[in-house]
Amino acid sequence: MRIAVALPALLLLATAWGNVLDARADELVEVAPRRADARPGSNGGTTPLLGFLARPTGPGRFPAVILLHGCIGFTKHEPIAAATLKAWGYIALALDSLGGADRCGGDVGPGIAAAMRDAEVARRYLAARAFVADDRVALMGWSMGGTAALMAVDGSGLGRAERTGFRGIVAYYPECGASTGVLTAPALILIGGRDDWTSAAACRKLAAHESDIGVTRDATIGTPIDLVVYPDATHGFDYRVPPLRYRGHFIQHDAPASQDAEAQTRAFLRRVLGEQSSSPDP
């Protein structure tokens, strides 16, 4: 079952979801001339990195959150999440790192690395905007995007090369086994106990500062990792779709888990970013 919305369908969002989006303040933007995804057939070297930018009314400067989608590509899930963040008082920039492609059928490692690079490019893009509080930017992702967010602040892994300046990350059902747990920014991880695609057990180990990848650490190393496991939830529990099997994995919407995850996310962002805008620089 295909639930992704391919670009150039992204260009139709302002009219297709007009009841969700405020066209006066929201816009489709070119974040960079090229996407980082440069695998064969991706066209990453020739197509721009596009994003959906949602911002509260007023001059700002507002804290911001960059959104990274899963391996299915950009869907309506991302602009709806952006609209929620905007309602909370944050700028939200939802990236399209795959150009509508579905990369769930194989190795997602290159997609994770590309999303990390795109996130850093997006952070620099936001830093150049007068309405953004460039010292208060967080990263948020789902599945592949959640793993990319986690790795972007991993001080002993891929994130070390990127040297990102994110104030915190929110990762929905990431692959926790990919991280050392030595993070350079606070993290909130949200995952289902019945997730058969990414492992809640691996996330428990990560939060407990136990290593499966040869890095010795303890609870005093790195920044805090907050973990919430929803015992009955599956992968993609916050996607409002009928129950389905996708690439052999079970996905089912869980309203109570979704609502609690939203509350957890809001509280976490308030803690690491704050809610109020500051006056623009003179």
C-alpha cells in the first residue's frame, strides 16, 4: 500500500491541504540547489532539496524544528506535523530528502547519511533567516529520519563529522542500535513495544547507556536520553492509516500513543528550545 506523496506532488500541498495549512505564512522553499541523496536513480545530484516551511505569524525570532521523513519518502504526515509545531510557536521546516522515492526495500544507510547532510544544510538555511532564532534549532524525524536525527548528534559516530549544532532531537521509532549513545544534545525517543521494524529493546539499551557496538560508556557520558516505549504500539503508530503490512512489517495507528507522544514532544521541545519568540536583531 503506497502512502507516500511524491514530488512534484509537494508543489500541490498549499491547495490540497488548504484546511490544514495557512498559505499566508507557509511556503514551499528551495533549501539547497541539490539534495544529498546521490545514489543511482536518485537524481540527487541534479534536483534541489525542497522543503515545506511553516512559521508562526509575527516577525520572530522563533525557535525552529527541522523534520526528516521516513524511508517511504515525503507524505502528508510531514506538513501536518509542521502545522502542529507552528501552532506551538515554532518554525517547522519539513524536508524532502528522497524526492518522493521509496527507499524502504533495501539498505537505508545511504538514505540516513543523506538525510543527516540535508539536515545540516537546512540548519544553515534557517540560520540565514532573520525570523529564526538560529541558536534554538532542533531536529525531529521518523523511522529512517529518526535514525538520521539520532546519528546527527552522535558524538562518536557519523554525527561527529557533521559537527551539528542542534539543541535537541526527537526520534520516532529510530534504529537505536546504530548509535553509540554518546550524544551531543538531549534526545527524546518514542517507540512501540510491538514494533517489528525497529527494536524497542535496542532503544532501552541505548537509554541505559549499554553498548552493542564496542563503545564503553556510562550514564554520565553525553547528554540525557529520554525514552518512552508504548507497549502495544507498532511501527508508524502516529500515521493515520488503516492497519496494513508494509515491506513485511505491521503498521497500525494508535491514538492514545500518538496523543501521548505529541505531549511528550511538546514538553521536550519546550525544555530544550523554549516556546516564545525573541525580538529580531536590530
